[in-house]
Amino acid sequence: MCSAKGCRADAVWVLAWNNPKLHTPERRKTWLACGEHREHLAQFLGVRGFLKDVVTLADWDLRQGD
């Protein structure tokens, strides 16, 4: 489900992020996004310097299986 406030749409995207003041460099936290909210959430994380990667949920699942 999308991480945008109040959104209940199915997630299609994974936004991997890291707050360098709190997390080790290799740690990745994730937000999920629907197509409508991907850009908004990416901009929110990006202006803070937290955004590390944006991938489809399917690609993320494949990566986690390694």
C-alpha cells in the first residue's frame, strides 16, 4: 500500500532512503508509492538528501531475494 498520507492505492514503486544522521551508510529504509505519489514522495526525500534509489516493487523484490 502507498506510504503517502491517506492513500490506500496499491504500491508500484519502492523509494529506498537513508538519513545519514541516524543510519549507517548501507542501511536502507523504504517507502512504498503508487504511480500518483511516486514523484511527490521522491521530491520530499530528495530535498533532504535522503533518497538513494527508486525502483519498481517487482525489481525490489527480486533484489531482496539475492
